[in-house]
Amino acid sequence: MGMMRDDRVVVVGAGVAGLTAALALAARGVSVTVVERASAPGGKMRQIGFGGAPIDSGPTVFTMRWVFDELFANAGLTFSDHVRLQPLSVLARHAWSETEQLDLFADQQRSADAIAAFAGPDEGRRYHAFCRDTRRIYDILEKPFLRSSQPSMLSLIAANGFQGLIDLPHIKPFSTMWNALGQYFHDPRLRQMFGRYATYCGSSPFSAPATLMLVAHVEREGVWTIDGGMHALAKALANCATRLGATIRYGEDVSEILTARGRVSGVALASGERITAGAVIVNADVSAVATGLFGASVASAAPAVPHRARSLSAMTWSMVAKTAGFPLSRHTVFFSRNYRAEFDDILDRGMMPQEPTVYVCAQDRADDDPLATDEERLLVLINAPPTGDRHAFDATEVDQCAQRTFDALARCGLQIQRQPERTQVTTPADFNRLFPATGGALYGRSSHGWTASFQRPGSRTKIPGMYLAGGSTHPGPGVPMAALAGRAAAASLLTDLGSTGVSRKMAMHGGMSMR
């Protein structure tokens, strides 16, 4: 069975954060083994295929390209050599009925003009103010929050000295997103449209801090499609990590993280094999660690996410189908008529929404390009309660949800000819099976209340040699955020090894720049 050297780092999970950590470490000459229970890389960035038509069935929006440009550059590589991106000019299309449609564009003036035509010139002017303020929120937070391994409100203020205190009101931590949006937009439809950005981290705009409005700025900085789909990014990360010397083992389940003399000593696989290691990076939901799925000896390394603090889950339909009526763009959102009721259903009552907001990713489209085929690949998604570990979501309930979902699309003029044999439904219970101990929550802890962002654990744990990475850790969910978490875990590990002198070979130059 062969024991492995203890200068090895084992990464548990080949999601974006695990792959990013592996790439960063392999580039520094560290011996890295990634162990992944699925048969392919990507974690939530998964594909579902119907006869050679793979459908991205996890994250579908690629932003913050600089994160990956930096990651690859730090590894001596060029991101654009490995992943082909196409910029979108239409960030998203939005619909409230057959006659109410609004596009947001990468070009700020085009968006302002569209908003003015849709809701009046005053709203167009207020959009410019919104853009200015969301840029400011992002600029204030990028270095002391997004790039920090474990920030606090105090460190956020201290990072900018006296200016930090002056900046604090600008990031709007104590106002809800919904209330803050009301100061910019008087048309309730616009408030709803920009409030949806809270759901990007699995939260409700009625409870999340207005700080999350920075997502609007992130999208304005660029949204791209990836040739081959989002999953191509996971494959590129895996391929580059392997080329730099990392080993990735698929179809292997880690049953326990091993400890000896108070520190990590390796992992045990479900097969019975043990891999010794000087450090372990866990790219899994923190709840999986906290509930003991990796053994009792490491359960204290991560905080459990209380059920009430879980982020949203989803119900999705991955399908190949014919569409008619509504002019889909790559990303289209069809809004419910009562947004507050939708979140009350999901978060307060723990039930599927009576009338959902529906997101459709039309994966054979870019902007307004005509379709080359009469059928297209679609991911249809609605928000759902994170109750997948205690509620089964039987066929009747799924059918009712489908009826409400596709009725909402029809109300806006979109007809989809569904074929059961070319449709795969994923419920919160399915997501809980894919990502254990989450209840199907897709984003870790929800971002409700101003302290929530500081309650996500950083990369270091109480157990020497054990590190955390992924969308449930700091800085939060989403593809670029998970990549930043993977980088932070690798940087923390290298810094710790450099300072303790555990292994000169592993420590290399004693640290890794976060820039």
C-alpha cells in the first residue's frame, strides 16, 4: 500500500479552490496530491451531458478575470494560453412580463440609456450615482478584505488608518441592500433587478448588507463566456497543476483526516489506503468538517453553520430543448411579481417559492447572436431552501415546482418544449448528496447581517497543518472568490512552513505574494 513522504501536501477536493491551491503550491515545487471523490474536476462547476451536449450546471458567470491572470502568472503561465474567453456586451437580460424587458450592458452609458428608456431619465441619472458608489465600495474592500486571509471590521478600518473610519459609511455595512437600493432607484423593478445580486452569494436582499452592491461593479468590469463552458476552466486548472507536478486522483473518497501528536499527519481513503502528509488543505464545505465527516479529531477545526444561517439552495433543470417566443440572451432573469414573498417562502417558511424568479443560462448564445441549431442547451434555476438533508423533494413536489417555474417563463413569453429524457433535475436533496452536510446550501453561510462576512473562517485552523479553502470560507462564494480562498490557503501554508522550518524543500522561498 506504500506510505507517502510527509513533505507532501494533500488537497481534499478538486473544486476551484482546491485546484487553485494545488496549482499555486506545485508552481513552488511542493509535492501535492489532490484527492477527489468525483470522476472529474470542478466541484460545483460541474457539467451534465445529453448525447455529446455538455451543460454547465453550476456557476455560469465568469468575472474578476484578474484573479486568474495573477494565479497563472505567479505559476509562470499565461491564463489566456489555457482558457479562451469571449467578452459579453449584454451582461444580462431581465424580464417582468411580455412587455417589460431591460438589458444591462458592459458599457455603463448604454445601461444608463436603457434604464432611462425603461423607467425614466431620473433613474438613468441615479444609475450613474449607483455605479460611482459601487465602484467605491469595491475599491475600499479589495485589498483589506478580498485579498486578506482573515479580515475583521477592525483590520478593515486599520488598513487605511484614519481614512478607514471615513470610508466605513461608504461600504454601507449597516444598511440592508434592499433599503440602500431604494435610495438609488425609485422604480421597484430596478430595485428588484439590482437586489438580485445578493443571491450571487446565496442571500436575500432584504437581509444582506448593502456592501454586496459591489457585485454590480464586478460585473461592469467584465463578464465573459469560456470556450467549452465553465467546466473548461476546471480542466485547465487541473491540467496546469498536473503539468507542474501535482497528482490528481479521481474517484477517491477521503474518509478521515489523520492527526498525530496534535497536528495533521495525512488522510485515510474509503479504500483503506492512507496517504501521509505534512499538511492538508480541505476544499469542502466547512460544515462537512464541523459535523465530523472527516473524523472527530478534526471536527473542531471549522465552525458549524447553523441551519438558520445557511445560504440559499437551488432547484435546477439541465436540458436540451426547443425554445420560442422570448428573445433569450446568454443570461436572462425572469422576475417574480412579489420578491419579498419569494424570500419569505424560502427562508422563513423553508418551502419552495409559490412564484419563483427564474434564471436561464442559454449556453449556445452570446449576446444576441442567432442560434445555429433549432435546439439549445439550457440551465434553468430557481432559488430553494437549504433543507436537502431533512426533506426529500419527491416527484410530485418537483413537478409542482416545474409547473410554477415554466409558467413564470410563459408569462414573459418564453415557451420551452421540455423532453423528460433530455432533462435532468437537481434538487436541494441532490445538492446535499453532492456536497454533504450542507442541506444543499450552495454558498456556505448566508451573508445576512453586517457581521456575516467576518464569520466565514479563514484558511488557517486550530489544528497545525490543516487549512480550509472553498466557497464556504473567506472571502466567500463564487468562482473568483473560491480561487482567492485557494490562493490564501496556499500562501498561509507556505508562510507557516517557512516560519517553522518544517521542510526547507517545501518552504522554497518562504512565502507567496498575494498580489
